[in-house]
Amino acid sequence: MAVHPQVQALAEAFLHHVDYEAPGLVEGLYLTGSVALDDFRPHSSDVDFVVVAGRRLTGTDRDALRRAHARTRAFFPRPQFNGIHVAWDDLTEDPMACGPVASVLAGRFRNRAGADVNPVTWHVLAERGVTIRGPLPVELNVWDERESLRAWSLGNLDEQWRRWRAKAGRLVTPRGLAALGSLAPSWSVLSVSRLHFTLCTGEITSKSGAGRYALHAFPERWQQIVNECLRVRHNTTRPSLYESALARRRAALDYIEMVLDDALTPRTA
């Protein structure tokens, strides 16, 4: 698939810098996330990557990767280039057994982290990953188990999103104040909707796809906040559907709570 010129330039810049810092180390570069799901939005999206090395990383390799990412970020501070560094064998195994790996999160290189080492990343790579360097995903034996995808999605809602909702619910906190903006409510509402979609279908969708799903999956009273979040994601010139940022924040928090309750409440026969 064709990718946004900004994404192509960013990926090529990283390969240029990493080949200079560590010749021959990187054998595969794949894009996942919004790029792979055909929902990249230059004003709000990150570029998510899976980089595959031909060997297990040494301390010297990690130092070289850190420098390559710093050089890339100096040329392209936006969009953020976030993702993980793995070996070929890692892709054939359950990602939950992979453990922490060299990662870039929020633009920061970390020697050992694992936020994106999960069944969602593996599934998107296997089904729709965009190849910048290396064999096509269909030529790889990428581990992809639907039941693990479901279990991870449930855990993510129960752990990460319950905590996020609780913190954002306190106004005079960094997360609570961020929810007064437009991007944080849009990102959070559409993210929990994506997880709900996965639990119901066993598939992955984009944030925009999750919004369209939510418009039909939930009662009409929630359509205003979903449409508002889609408006923000698509960066349209239409005015906000809410009279104030406080009203939008309240609606987003109530929606997230509703989705969490719906997804995590055990169903009775």
C-alpha cells in the first residue's frame, strides 16, 4: 500500500541513520498502527514500527540504535516514531513471553520496555503490516492467536483504561487537564472503542473504524461524543459539538466508563 509521504520520509531517514550507526544490523522495518490500518492523520498520529535485527542486541547495538533514533528525531520531531526492536525468532512466539525489548515510547529510547510487545502488534503486523525493508509479512511466520488477542484486550481495559479513567476524572491533575483539550478525549474514546470492537469481533480496526462501529454498537445518547471525537480525529473545520471543553470532557469520561462496564461485566446466560 502507498503510505503518506511524511511517513515514507521518516522511515527512510531512520534506515539511513541506523545503517550509518550499525551497518547490517536492521534487516526488517515494518509499520503497524494507524499507517497499516490506513488511518494515519498527520496532525495527531504516531508512526508505529517493528524493527527486526539479524541478531540479539548487544549493549553496543542498543547504543547505536539510540543514536540513530536521536538523529532521526532531530530531522523529524513530528510525527513521533514509536515502536519496538526485536529479532526474527521473537515474531514466531507469543509476544507476552517475549519480555522487555529495546523500544521507543513517546519519542524516548528505552533499553528495556514492552508497551507494544503484545498480541495487537503481532496481529496487525501479520495481517496488514507495511514493509519498508525485509520480507513481506505473509512470508514470515508471525505468531497470531485470537484468544490471546481477546485476553490481552480485556486486560488492557481492566488495568490501563480503568486507571486512565480514574486519573482523568480528577480535574486538577495533568491527565485531567489534558482531557480539557480535544486530542486526549478523541484518543481515549476511540481507543476504548477499538478494544470493545476486538472483543466483539476478534479483529482489529483503526480509531476511525472504531468510531464508526461505536455509532452502531451503543445507544443513541453516545453518538454526540463519538461524532465529536471523529471530528477531532479527521481534523475538520466543523465547530465542536459541545458548548464547552468541560462538557466534552464530562461526556468523554462518562462514555469511557460505559464502555468499560459493558466490556468487563460478566454476561449471564
